[in-house]
Amino acid sequence: MSDIGGVHIKYLLHCPRQLWLYMRGYRPEQRSDAVAYGEAVDDTTYVRRRDVDLGEAKIDWVTTGAVVHETKSSRAPSEQHEAQVRHYCLLLERRGVTVQHGVIHYPLIRRTTTVEWNGPARALAEDTEHQARTTISRPDAPPRLARQRCRGCSYIDYCWGDS
């Protein structure tokens, strides 16, 4: 079974260095206002649903017909969000669930995005998972991104603190 969860996929696509640091126990996001805000949005929207805990990943909820749902506090849809949902579909499929597709909910902008689940989506999810494993197994940290891409990242002090 996989030990790669949704947060690993999100961090990989945001910044491979962030994933690498996270896997080595550096967790500044626990003190992040943005993370706390996202958790508050998650806790106060769609309150009648239940998380599906897979161990390595926690899916916000799954509806009848195996539709994966994820809630995001962001005001802008992103490839990171879609990649997370595809990864959740892959994890469920590996457990024998016939997944239909995914839906990302953006309650702040009252919008949803459908994430396809088919052969190409599965291949993309498997490739992204492989990239995460490769990044995690590196002996040295991946290089920093350009500083302007790090705005709002809870890892910025670690990466740029001495600069």
C-alpha cells in the first residue's frame, strides 16, 4: 500500500523542498495562520459529512457512487488541488473501490471543480506519486524556488532566513 498522502502531493507540487523538509520532521505549518484559516473553513463548511481516514491520507468525504470530495479554503483553483484529489482516487481504487470522479469545493467563492478519474488521470496520479517518492528519497534538499514563489509559505524562514 502507499504511504504517500494528499499533503505529500500538495507539497511536492508547491515546492519539492517543502516536501523533503516535511518528511524530515520540519513542520512550521503548525504555526501558520494560513493553515489555521484553512482548517477553520474546513471545520465550518459541509459539517454533515465525515472524513474518510485511509491512514496515510484523510479524504474530506466520499459520497454514494464513490465520488471523492475535497474542500479548499483557497479562492483560486489549482493543479495541486486536482492532484490531491486524483491521489485520493488512486488510494481508494487500490483498496478495491470503483471511483467515479472527484469534486473540489471552494466555499469562499461558491464554486466546484470536477476532477476526472480515468486512465490518463490514473497514470498522472501514479507518476506524481513516483515523483514524491523520488523527492523524499533524495539525500540532499532540493533547491529553493525563486523567493517570490515562496510568499505565504510557512517554510520561508527555513529556506530564506539567512538571506
